Amino acid sequence: MRKTFMILSILTFVGVFLAAHDFNVQEKEEIQKTLKFQDPSKPKEVLVDNVFGSIKVEGTGGQEVLLLAQKTIKARTGEKIQKAKEEVRLDISEEGNTVELYVNGPFRCHNQWGDGINWRDPGYEVHFDFELKVPHQTNLTLKTVNCGDIMVKNVEGEFEVKNVNGKIEMTEISGSGIAHTVNGKLKVVFTQNPKSDCSFKTINGELELFFPEAPSADFRLKTFNGEAFSDFPFSYLPRTKAVSEQRKEKFIYKSDGFSNIRIGKGGPEIKLDTLNGNIFLNKR
């Protein structure tokens, strides 16, 4: 029988700015390429760094990366369409055993802290909707921000998956890593239980994990407006010790707000964190 338990949390605030645009002109282009690894017998990695649009990745029995991308330019005028063509490009690299797709343009902020997004309105948006076929055993780094979900299927390897305004769904996968979004549901279906630490996080959405059998792992769970449910028997672990600090003559104690449970004999740490949504630990 599924068990439920209460979780304490701390309230956080996240602001997301989405501008409304009156784009009346569109132009579309389809991009198809076959990308290769230098030595397919060694570990392989695929990186996709997008801004506007979706990412779909499916594992296959091949040894190459098959890329299909739908490029859509939305703009206010024909002149802005031309400006978008000049300013925004898809950089594709095949270096060693790493294939990288990077959407570059004036919206990228290159600074000492790394890449960020500049939300200045240039009068256009360029959307890339990616579909990739990759070898089953491939490490993945996938990122997008607006107007698209991230979907992964039939892939084995380490993963780093990040979205902002869209859901993340990973099915028939094995491996470990992180999957974070802000506005969207996060669902992960494992074919093998993760053997290393994982982190799954959203702000507005449910977190749902499926395991083929009871995982031996330590879970750290937090939600503010929601509950947590488990198909597996568990035991409670002590809460993480509060961190104290002194400000002038006062001592301040801060808790991280996570509830800690153990399934099986324990093992890797699996963290699930949402603000508005339930948490589900399901048996497939």
C-alpha cells in the first residue's frame, strides 16, 4: 500500500519574466545532419544548449548522432527576420567523443561568471526544436529556457538536464545526475536504479520517479504546497542538523527543510525538491 507522510519546507520566491511579443512575420528552416564520435567504443557525450525551443533525445543502436532541427524565426518585420539570420547561429562541433550543439546570439551574456541570458528585446525570436538520435550509452547535457519541453528516452549514462519554462520527462533511462526545471512537471522512469547521487527539482510542478524495484537509497524530500507518497516501505532518518551563525549578540539557526528517509539498506542520496506540487516514489 502506498504510504504518505508530511514534509516541512521553507518558502522561496522565484520570479520569471516573460515578455509579450507581437511577432507577425515567420520563417522556417529544417536542418538535418549526421554527427560522429572519434571513437564510438569509448564514453560518448552530447551537449545541447538551447534558449527558445524543445529538445528530444532518443537512444538507438547506432554509433552516430542523427540531428533534425526545426528552426523558426519570429519577428515584427522582414528586416528583423534578416537581422535574426545575421545575429543568431547554431554552432555545431564534433571534438573527440563530444558532440555539441550551441545556439549563439546577442541574447548570450558572456562574463566572468559564465554564460547567461540577456532578455533585451531585439524584435525577433529564434526557436530551435531539436530531435536527436544518439547511441544508447551516451552522457547527456541538455539545456533550454523558454517555449519547450525536454524529453529523453532509452538512454544510459550520466545526465544534466535543465529547463526553465517547460517540463522534463525522461523514460526508460539508467544512470544518475541532475534534472532541474522551474515551471513544469518532472518525471523520470528508470530501467535500473541509480547507483550514484541524483537531484531532481522544480518550483511549480510534481516530481515523479519510477523504479523497477525498491531502490536502496537515502532520499531527501521537500515540498511546500504538496505531499510525498511512496510505493516502498521506508524508515525515517534524522533531520539534517541546523546550521547556526552569530550576528552581533544573537544566534540564528537555519534548517534546510528536508525530510530524510531510507529505502532498503540506503545508498546514494536522491534529492527531490519542489515548492508547489506532490512528490511520488513509484514502482513501475
